[in-house]
Amino acid sequence: AVKGTLCFQVSAALREGQITPTELCQRCLSLIRSTKFLNAYITVTEETALKQAEESEERFRRGQPLGVLDGIPVAVKDNFNTAGIETTCASNMLRGYISPYNATVVQKLLDQGAVLVGKTNLDEFAMGSGSTDGVFGPVRNPWSYSRQYKEKSAPKSHSEDRESKWVITGGSSGGSAAAVSSFTCFAALGSDTGGSTRNPAAHCGVVGLKPTYGLISRHGLIPLVNSMDVPGILTRCVDDAAVVLGLLAGHDPKDSTTIQDKFKPFELPNLPDVSKLSIGIPKEYHAPGLSGEILALWSKAADLFKKAGAKVIEVSLPHTRYSIVCYHVLCTAEVASNMARFDGLEYGHRSDTNKSTESMYAATRREGFNAVVRGRILSGNYFLLKQNYERYFVKAQQVRRLIAHDFSKVFGNGVDVLLTPTTLTDAAPYTEFIKEDNRTRSAQDDILTQAANMAGLPAINVPAALSERGLPVGLQFIGRSFQEKQLLTVAKWFEKQVEFPRIQLEEVKRHDHGVLQHQKSASFS
Amino acid sequence: LVPWVPVVGLEVHAQISSNSKLFSGSQVHFSAPPNSLVSFFDASLPGTLPVLNRRCVEAAVMTGLALNCRVNKKSLFDRKHYFYADLPAGYQITQQRVPIAVNGSLSYSVCIDNKMSQIVTKTVRIKQIQLEQDSGKSLHDDTRSQTLVDLNRAGVGLMEVVMEPDMCCGEEAAAAVRELQLILQTLGSSQAVMAEGQLRVDANVSVHYPGEPYGVRTEVKNINSLRFLAKAVDYEIQRQIEELENGGTILNETRAFDSKLGCTIPMRDKEGKQDYRFMPEPNLPPLILYDAKSLPANMNHQQVVNIDSIRERLPDLPSVKRAKLVEQYGILPEHSFTLLNEDGLTEFFENVVNQTQMKPKKVIGWILNDLLSYLKQHSLTVKESPVSSFLLADLLSLLEKKQISSTAAKQVLAELWKGEGKTPLDIAKEKKLELIQDQKELEEICQAVIDGRENEVIMVVRE
């Protein structure tokens, strides 16, 4: 039995009849309504969610739940295809686009009886590190409204408080992170191309898992960079991430980049033991701009492992500093290619211009894409020009191999898991964040997360502590290819050590009778 | 007269004969209702991914082996980008860096001076064979200023066979393509029917002065019959020669063949000098093929393509078939060409030979001169022939047994064409064409002729 998982506890409550799937669903939907100001959701699927909850309830009545996720509300980032439900990628290009099929990972969740409460907000086409650049507006970090944050911020007039000081979620899976963080769902799918699951997880104080490339199917995930994208998992604890991973991983014949090997779902030990492990601390991750308190937290974490008997050593990943510029070339090149299909002909937005096909293409794409997307398309096409291809694209691929090799060398020398910060600072206030453009921010914020995407390695953010401003700070573990079990075992151990505090949100208190928040005891009234 | 040297190379696109498309499961049919064979992937719906069709790979390997190519054990897929209404993704998946087969050759035959009796064998080098997606079809409706797009064909598997510029004229180009067509049809890797768009040819044509480097070449596209191919190439060669002799220059351009006017015309600038921004296709890992030596012991045979087992299963190629016919039946080489050139004719011939005692050497004359000319006159295929092999064999047996004369046989054949269900013997009897073998009967006839013509007889006897 999988003890200690949030999902498990709720699942037990459902089985014991302490709460019904319908009640659970309604509470989450109600909480979504009262936290609307977070703007975490683009589409709330009330009707279908209630229907799924009813079906789940029927199964529980017969004593035949499908599994741990049966009846559990989940949310999905709006760049995953969901049949019959609008899938927008937070872009005008796909506003009103109703997918005709489910992404494989969505289908797997539904097959397990999960209840889909909605599609979450993101940066347009997952391009960004703030979840601020989608056409439906920015996502607000729930911690902006937490007692912890309010207590730490300088007292201002009450009306100003809420509006001007709210902080970003990070991105691009900010909506999913906010949804999990604010208890409107128990697990959410994000995507991770350069850190888009781990970054918002760190800022929102939740667990964010980036699996190994090729472990989970990308069929139905609208791509940003095909060679780096993975579906990401956001949950409130590491055990839950392991449960969801177990249900999603495995070969998909519809995705030729998934590995053929059969995946064995695993349970994490109750009392993980890290004493026999070797933890690597990559010195290059002491990056410029890393805040003093995160640096201290990182050091404290390393000490925790040392005290537990693990071997903690400094290692070097010398090509880390080239990863941003390398990522920029490869990402924009793939973006330029992937976005070529948006021409207004088959689906999505089509401009009214009808002078010629070419002018229709141009107007459609200008109207449908925001400046960030258009900028990346232009850059990407530039790098792919015949005269530039060798110098940029091929060179970047070669540098990518060097970056990947840095990791395999370190892991080959006996290191089991790497420990690094996830972000340079805690979440910035929105008004501060938007002072720099998307490209600058992405380049700054991705530095600690994106090498793992280059190398296709699994990585996870675990919430570690609150910053001086009362906002979450997380730390990142990077593991060996396909060694998610070891990675999550280490993450779980660390989670147990730090006992990250629960967010204290007014809205949640009002709606909750203990079910939505983690309770140590198993009784719910 | 300046002895200009024309140089002709070809890019042949052959639609792979398979149930489903190259990267998706939608069906492949000719003439289906518009947009009825389009999967989510074919329509480029966001989030869809390509999955390689094994049958298409086998077809390309078969073709590569038949054309004496080296089959690459590792080949790669790339994206070729351009915007066009019939290309939903904005790129075509093709093999630009490392195609599936390279460095082969194709032997074909041409007649010297149109005399069937003088056949020369020529060879054209095959640069490569690559797997790639076909595009959809766009129909321009100028009256309503709109373009109608049918994606049924989008994503169908193609083998592009690139022939080096080793040919010199329209006749060679057509002969090379004809032989390729026969090979593909024999292999079954493509039905290669040009009229149905299953085989399309682009010709690269240039001329140069002997001893000088190759001239600027033009590309002639949209050629959908062998006859037009020969005409287009020859016209283009002439056009270029005239242009150069008048002091003009040749533009590196794309031209279309206007079959009504019989000439090539510059195409509307469809793509201009396009930079296709080639990029590796990230959703398809490298294609790995195995042979008996490299096949790992524990690998599931269903999961891999084994070049050697494909080679073992190759059928006799046309050149081998022709040689066998010549050897087995004692017919001339040029006869074997005609037999293979006509769909079903070889089978018909062999059926006749098996059902009559007339020697094949004699049968062939009746097949190629009489039967075939009748078929051509009435625009019929061998399958549609009103005279079956059984009937023809029957007729030839009558002839062989000297029951009728050769002239009579031709008259009987003419009657048989009417397809009225009568046997050759019936017709011979009806028309009193039977040869009379009886001596006494013959004497009586002769006597009857002589009697009553005493004067003529006396004149003949005197001389």
C-alpha cells in the first residue's frame, strides 16, 4: 500500500465513503470559483467533471474503483489536447479550437477515473518563464495571498496590497502549479522544455517532476521543442508524483520517441535511506544572480545529506554556461518549424484577408501569434537558413552533446543524484517581472533548469523553505536517465527532512473541512 | 551544325503501393471523395506525431535492391519547409541527409533508328532513393478566386528515384522510365500508373558544347505520360539549342510542359529561389535496417526489417524475365520487350503456346502482328481481348494441322474478333475456308474448272 500520499489519503476517504467523488469535485469547483482572481484556469470543465465524478461514484458504490486516482480532481495545462474541450495554448491562434482527440497522458488519467476539472493557464505556446504572456492574462501566485507572505510584506494601504504586490507563479506551467498549490486539484499536468514545470513548482511551493525524455508519451502535447519537451507532473508531495508517474509512463506506439522497454511502476520506501548515496553539487550552478538565501538553503541541504551519511561532493559540469545560448538556437529553430502548420487553413484562427493565400498566411500569423512567438519564429528561421545552418544549428547540436556528456561523465564517476537550486530567487512581483522582456527573463530564469532538458535527464523540484519574503523556495534534484525511482527516493527523503509549511489561504480555509489539505490524521469530518 | 551535347537527368516520384500512408494510418485509394482519407496527423492537427509505416520501408528496400543500390543500414528523416496550401504542416518529411538507398544503376534498351531489330542496352546511374511524403492536391478555381484543397494524397508514401544526367534525349528518358515502371510493377512496390499520378517525372535538361562544362539546366515538371516525357525533353533540348545559337542564355528555372501546344513554358514562380531550411525530423529516430549478419539474436523479427530476407524474396526482374523468354521459346530479344511492355501479353502468349502444337517461334508472329495490332486498333487491353488464348490456340492448331491456309486463318481471326462465340472450326466451315485434303475431290474441282474452258487450256498447253 502506498502510504502517506495525499492522493492515497483522499482515495481512502472516498472508498470509506467519508466523502463522495461528487462532493469532492464540487468543493474543488467551488474553490476554483472563489480563487478566480488567480487566473489559473482558462477553461473550467464543470459539466464534464461532475459527470466523471458521478461515474466514479458509481464505481465506488459497487466497490470497484479503478485505482488510486479514481474520483480525484486533476487539472491539465492548456497545451495538451483534450477531446471535446477547448485547447488554446493561451494563444489567439487556437482560441475556440476544440480538440478532436485526447493526448495519451490525458487519456491515461481519464482511464484511471481521474476527474478533469479544467485546463490551466500558461505563457503562450509555453514560451516564457512567468506565465505572464498568454492571451488570457497572467497567472497570480497563490502565495501572494497567503498569510505568510502578507505578514512579511511591508504594511501598505489595504487596497494596494492585493493588487500591486502579487507575485508571479513562474512558468510556463504557472496555471497548473497555482492550481495544485491552491488546492483546486490534487495533481496537474504541465510541460517542461527548459524548466517549465520545475520553475513554477519552486515558486508555488509544490513538487514538480520532469521525467526522463522518452519515458512519457508526447502524443497530443502541442510541441514547443520536440527534442526536449516532456509532460511534467505537479503534485503536493513526492509520493503523489510517483503515483502519477506510474500511471503515465511507458511506451506509446503513437510516439516514436518513447522507449520500448516495459516500465515498472514503483513504490517509494516509507523510510528512504540516503546513507549509501553520492550526492553531487555542481559548482557551475552557483550562477550569477543566485540569491544569498537560496545559496544558504542549498548549503544547508547539502549538510543534511552529509549528516545522514551520504557522500556529498563538489562536481563540475563545465559546459553549463553555454547551455542558454545553445538552447536559444535549438529551441527557436524547432519553434519556427513547429509553428509552420499554423496557416489558418485547416484549423485555428484565419484572418479575413482574402487578397491572396500569402497575405492570408501573413495576416493570420501576425494576428494569431504574440510577439514572443513571432520573435522566436524569426530567429529560428534565421538559424535554419542554408548559409547559417552549420554555424548555428549544427554547432548548437554539438554543444548540446557536450552538455549531455558533462552529466554522463559525472554520473559515470559514481554520483547518484545532483543537488542544485531550482531558481535564482523567490518569485518576483509581477510589476518587477514585466520590466524586462520575455527573452531576457527566460534566459535568466532557465539557467538552472534547462541543461537537464538538453541531456534528457529526469529532474524534480522539492519545496524546501520559505524565503524572507514568506515565499516558497525549492531545490532541484537531477537524476540518471530512467532512474526515476532513485531520484524520487532522494526527493522524498529530503521532503521529509524539511517539512515545508502548508500555505495558509483564506479562501481554502472557507471551503475546506480538512479534505483538501494534507492532514496527518486520517479522520475527516 | 554544332554538335551540342544534350544532358538529361530525371527525378521520378513513385507512389508506394501500401494500405496506409507513410506516417499515419489513413488509407490510400485513388479517386476517393475529397478529404475522406485524412487522419489528424495528415491534417497537421497540433500535437500529432509521425509513425513510420513498415511496408513503405520494405518497398523502398526492394526497389533499392532491384536497382543495384547500396541500402543504407542507417538512414535519417528531415523536414523540408515551404508554405503551400497542399502542405498542411508547412513542411514535408523527406530524407535529405542520408536516404535509404544510394549508388545504383538501371539498364534499359533503346532502338537504333527506330528499327526494332537493332536494340542497344544503356545504363543510367541511380543517385539515390529516398522515402518522403506526398503532398495534397490543390485545385485553383480562378472564376471564384479560390483554391480547393484535397488532402487525401497528403502523406502518401513516395519513393523518389533520382537518375543521374546520363541520358541524352527524350527517347532515352522515356525508355529508362518505362523500364523503371516495369520493375516497380514487378516488385509490387508501386503500381506506377502514370495516368493515376502514381508515377510522376521531373526532367532536368541542359546542353553544352563538347569539351565545355555542363550548361545551365532547367527543370521540367508535371509530366504525366511517357509520350509527353519524350516530347517535353526533346522540345526543351531544341529550345535551349536555339536560344544559345541565337546568342541568348538559359535561365535556371522551372518549366511546365503544355501537352496541347507541345512546348515547355516557364512556370508561375511557385516557390522562387526557396531556402527549404532543412532540419532533422526530431520525432523520428534514425531508421535502422538489418541483414542476416547484423541481426541480433534476441530481436523480435516482427520489429525489424531484414535486407537479406527481402533480397531472397525478390521476384524475377523484367530483364531476367525477358532473357528467360528468349531462351525458353526461341523468340527474338525485341519480341521479349514487346511481350513485357504490354500488360498481360506474356501470360497470353504462354497460354497459347501451352494449348497448341504450333511452335512458339511461329506463335509469336500471330501474337505480335495480328492480335496486338487488333488490340491497338480498338484501344483494348489484353485482358479485354474478345479473342481468348484458348480460341487463338485453337485457330493456330487448325493452321498447324493444315486444315486451313494462312490466309484463311487471318479471315477466321477477323470473324473471331466479333466475339460471337463461334469456334474457329465453326467459322472455317461456315465460310468454306477449310483446306481440301482429299485427292479425288481436288481432281474433280480442277476438272470442273478445265471443262468448259477448252480454248484457254489449249492456249496454255501450246505455250
